[in-house]
Amino acid sequence: MRPMPDDKLWVVAFDGGKALFLENKGFYDAPDLQLVSKHDNDNPPDREQTTDAPGRLQDAGSGSKGNMNLGEGLAHGRSSVQQTDRHEMEKRRFVDRMIERLNEEARKDTFDHILLIAADKALGEAREEYSDKLKGKIIAEEPANVVNEPIDKLESRVKSLLAELIDEPRPSHRDLTGPGRG
């Protein structure tokens, strides 16, 4: 769906640690992104969240000393169990919370269209959580990690993305008339 000039367009940039909810108050050929809300995920490294050592399991067959069928270099005895990476889990939960918020805002028709810009992994995780209402409002997804870029750089990126979507001329800030204009 192509955005129209009077539509309310949101641009949301996110990764597993930060999200920016922006509204375009400008034109499509001259975006003016205004911050609606900013969300940070207080997520320390896994080593600071984990207090226990990884669990261990007894390997099958480790009690048979004379087993000649074990190949060279095969481990036997006790194996470490892979530990859950709590840092990565929290990144996923953060993305889920952001999409829950967007689903709710879409349900309330807070915006007409939305453009999502997110790190590859976060975007993939987010897609699993889109409501049908949100899916209908998404005009573009851009896989890029831009949450730490300055707003003017984001505006430039949004301008390029919108130019790709609009295949016919639309009203622009250059078309405005008023006192002292054409």
C-alpha cells in the first residue's frame, strides 16, 4: 500500500537493545522525523546475569573401560550442557515487547502506515509477532541497524525508502503556495 500525503506515517527503528518510535511530520520528499518515544533495554552481558556453572551430563557408555568401539578423539565421561544465554533471551523479549506495543498502536489506528528499520535478527524475530492489523499498515521493512544513527541520517534513509515506494509524483513542500509564493 502506498502512503498518501495526509497519512500519519510512523518510522520505527529497533534492535534487541533500543527502539525509536518516530512520526514523520514532514513530506515524503523531505521527511521531518519527530520522536514519539524511545525505549532502552537494560540488558547486562550474560556473564553478569548467570550465577551457576553449566550443568553436566553423564555420557552414555562412559562406564565401560574396555570399549574398543570408541573412536580416537571421542569424548567420554561427563559433558557440559549448553547454558541458556540470558542476554540473547532478553534481547528477544525486548523485540517482542516493542512489537506488542506496535500491535496495540495499530489496533488503535494511532498511525496509518509504518516503516520498520531493524537489525536483521530483530526484524526476523519481529515478523513472527505482527498482528494482521499491523501487517496491513507496514509499507516497508529495511534490514539495517540504525538505532544509533543521527535523526538527519535516518531522515535521508526514509526519504530514499519512500521514493522507492512512490511511483508517481505526490504533493511536495515545493508545491505549497501561500503569501508571497506563486
